[in-house]
Amino acid sequence: ALAPPHWGRPPRWPRLGERLTAFLLNRPLIVLVSVAVPLAALSLFTLQLHTGLDYGLSTVQNRPAGRADTAIAAAFGPGAISPVQIIISAGGAPLSGRDVQTLAKLDARLRSDPQIGAVASLPGLLGGARPAEQALAAARTDRKLAARLSPIVNVDGGSTLTVVTITPRASFDSARATQLVVHLRAELPVVLRGSGLHALVGGASAAIADFSHEINAKTPLVLAL
């Protein structure tokens, strides 16, 4: 019987595979560079990548919650749906008259910020530093007054904390709102320096800012792996 014509000759593809394998093993640096450079070029756009979080409120605009949010935004501004909250701490000590005066100055400064639509603070709501100081002193013995102040001061906890509520002019899940959070976190330590007061910025916009920061910080590591 006649043998197939290819018998007795070395097959082409196994030899090609051997050559390719030998090339990869003998020149690993060239192979590494030829792969890494295109991947690095394709990844350059991630340096400009910014993440955010859209709560998708538009998907429920015809539901009761959506109609309520629309009414709130129309009457009080889009930031009123979820305001930014600043917790002011006196370091475990009761808020003093000097602290209240510092809060009044902070209130005025925040109201002058064009990114902020409204500010609700202890001196702002009570008509100034002096009335706020008097109210804090009276709340120690007046339980009804203490209950009225409880949304903004932890009277039952010794009046060591107060909350300042800020309504941004932008929607809470917008880039402008998260930028405001970043701005406040940088500015407040400077404003309160030497006063003994400390500030923490929270709320939905602050959570979105922190979430985006974590993603942006971990993205290069994920791409490197």
C-alpha cells in the first residue's frame, strides 16, 4: 500500500510551535515589553476616570416618593432632598459661650458660600450667639426647651455636640455636591483652628464622595493586577 504523501516529512505546525516557544523563552524581556506597552497605552484614559453614584431618582418620579422629592426640590432647592450635615464637637466638653460665638461666625461664613443655599445652625436658628448661649444654659433645667433643641444639640448627652445642616444648591448625588463636601472638609479645619472645636462632614453627598475616593484609589491597583 502506498503511504500518504506527508509521511516521512516533519509536520509544519509542531515545528512552528517549537520555534515560537523557543523565542518566548529566549527573549522574555522583548515579549514583556511588547505586551506591557500596548496595555499601558490602552489604560491611560483611566488616569482621567472619575466615578460617582447616581441614585436614579428619575426612575421613581411618578411614584409617591418621586413626587415628594420633586415638590421638595421645587420649594427648597434640589439639595434639600438630602442635606449635608456637619457635626461640631467640643472634644467631650459642653459647648461654651466662646464655642457658640465660633459657631455664629461659621454660620455667617457658610451662608456667604455661593454653593450653599441654606444653613441651619444653633445660633442661626435662635437669632445669634447670645440667644443661643442663653438657650443652652436654660436647657439644662428646662426639659421642654431641651427637647426642642435636641435635633441640633445633644442636650441629654451634655451639650457636647451640635449639628449644622447645609442645603447645597445642587442635587445631593451630583458632582457639585460632592465637590462641596471636599471643599468643606478642607476648609473647616482652617476655620476652626485654635477654637478647640472639631468638625466631621456627613450625609449622602459625603458618603458618595468617600465611595468615589475609595474606587479611584483602588482602580490603579486593580488594573496593575
